[in-house]
Amino acid sequence: MRTLLVTGAAGAGRTTVAAATALRAARDGARVLLLTADREAGGLLTGAREAQIPGQRPAAEPAAERSGETPPWTDPVRVETGLWAARLRGAESATESLAVWQERYEDTLELLGATPLAAEELTPLPGSREFAVLRALVALYETGAEGGGVPAAGDSAASGAWDLAVVDMPAAWETLRALALPEQLVRYLRRLLPAERQAARGLRPLLGRLLGAPVPAGRVYEAAARWEHRLEAVREAAEAAGTRVRFVLEATPRGARELRRTRAAYALQGCAVEAVVANRVLPGGSDDAWYATLADEQHRVAKELGAELRDAGARFCVLPHLGPEPKGPVALAVLAEAVAPPGARPAAIDPGDPAEVDDLLADEGVLLYRLPLPGVERGDLTLVRRGDELLVTAAGHRRALPLPAALRRCTITRAGLHEAELHIRFTPDPAVWPQPR
């Protein structure tokens, strides 16, 4: 199963493009699940007035009737042949989980004199949508790996797994921060609570007396190991070969500049933008001067972006402005015909580890570290080496990249941008580099 993450600029129509992409894939013969946090997505798909995704079961079950974690999305409902839709459970999932936890430990809380929180007191927590997306990615990854079926009873086409999941993501920078979070937290855990320190359990009392400070107990390391395991599962799902990103923008000069910065940041994180969609492009040929100027600007930006993206191996498509907000299968079908079908990840980009190392020792005496950063500008790029890591910041996004073993025994002699790649030249350090006998 493949997963397509649809993100982009705020207000550019991400939910509409996600729905059109899912409809296009379903009509091309795939079995598709559309996941969105937008309550009005149901109207997009069916044209119905109700805001909810049609036919979904209300999420107002008593907490006492549930156990364990709530699912990351509501029950999928069939929209048409090959297409199901479900709503991501963000804020309500977090509050329901807290309600379940309160009920499970009611006796303990009573002994402690705690006052439980009533359901009407619980408010959505910041970042709950991003965490819901991460939970959904893990569930989709595990479903695809295990060959899970589509839970849509009574549909003969529902046997087997989904072929494609289209996820309506938050805006581009919020999505990037969510995708980068597991890797960052794992790095923090390994630095603050390295696993090898657990070997010193027997010396813990002695170390505590010598240092004059408490030494973390074994249960702290056990909790850290559990968290690391969960975070690695999220990271594996986000960086899976079947996970791709589709970016939505409006064809304006500002939108083009933002796309270039975003692509550089996503490339640094190892996330490939497999397609870019210019949404709401006005038709040309109007006699109105103001309208014609705006349409001409959009067409010029779209032409420039199309050429730039094709050279970089990403696809580009233009969706027409339909006037009123598209509602229902007829209007959505117009966009589905124009949107690019979900495609494969560009072969030149590896998820999670985009850098390559060229051996130039024989010719130039250096090892060349190449990191693709399409769209980055020199002023938006910083590089710091700290121990065995490279701390690279591109367009405001920072990532710690572990150096390959050979480069750890080298020093950086030169670094610079060359044809949308960061080139870093490493010279072997004679003090630690293996010498020929």
C-alpha cells in the first residue's frame, strides 16, 4: 500500500486537491482511502449540505464502553466504487484517551484526593492534529505491511488491502515539523539517556555518592526504551518507500518562492515532493485588464515552475479555477481529470538518507559528500560539524545527519552549493586515517 501526503501553503486548497487526487486514483482502478481532519470534506465528495463525512458513525460513545487507545480515524465510509473516506481523530482522540485513563485509574485518583476532569472541561491540546496524523501514518504502515482489509461491510470490492491512502495534511511547515519530530526525539533520548549506561546498574549507588547527584534508575531507561521503540515506528512509517508528498500552491510569485524554500527543507528531511499542484489558475483571454493581468501572472508562474520541476524530476499539474467552491462529484470530477495521478517517488531521492559520498581520494585526495537541496539559497543554508554529526539548516529547517564511518576520520576542507546540491569536501586526518603498510 502507498501513502500520499497532500500538504502545501495555507489556504491553497489542500483538502480539495486531496479529495480530487483520491477520486482520480479510485476512478483509475485503485482502492483508495481518503483521510482528512476537515469536517466539510463530506460536502466536497458528495455535494451534500451536511458538514460531516457522509454516513460516519458519531464519535460520542461513552468512554466506559471503550478500552485502550482510540483509533486514529473514524469508521471509513464508502463514497463510490473504490473510494472510502474517514475523518482523522485529532483533538477528540486526545480528550477521549484522557477520559478513558481517568476511568481506568478512578480508584487510585480517589485515594490521592484528585478531582477528575469532566468531559466538558477538556479542551483540544495544541499539536493534537499533528499527533493524530503521526498515529495515522503508523496505522496505515502497519495495515499495508499486514495486508489489512477495508472495513466496509457489504461491499464485494472491499476484500484485501487499500492500494492507496491519501492523507489531507496540515500546512507544509506544520507537516514537516510533525514528520521530523520522531527523529529529533529519538536523538534527544539517545543523547540524554544512552542505552549503554544501563550496564552500570550495579555501580549506580556508588556513582550517586561519588557524583553527589542521583543517577537515573533502571525504570527511567526502560521508559526511554519504550518511547524510542514507539518513535522509531513512527519514523519508519514516515520514511517508508511508499510514502510520498504532494504539494499544493497558488500560482503567484510568492507561492513559487515559498515552494522553493519548502522543497529544500523537505529534501533535507529526506521527503520527496513527487508532484506539485498549482490550484485555482484563472483562464486567460479576458477583456478585463485587471483580470487579464492576474491570469497572465498565474500562467507565467505556472510555466516557469513547470519547467523547473520537470528538470528536477518532479511532476507539475495545473487545476482550473472553477469559480464557486467545488462541491460534489460533478465539480470534483473536473479537478480529478486535471490532477496528476499518484506516481512513483523520483528514483534519485532516497527517503531518510538523501546524501551520497563520492570517493575522489585517488584524483583529488578527498571524499565528496553530496546532499541534494533543490531550491535552497546560500543565505538560507548553514552548516556546522559537531562530533560525528553534521548539523545542516536549510530554509529554516535543521536536521542532524550522522556521518558515515569513513568521514568521521576526516576534516572538512571546503563546502559550497553546486547545482542545487550541498558539496562538502572531506580530507582524511592522518592522525586517525588507516595508513598503508
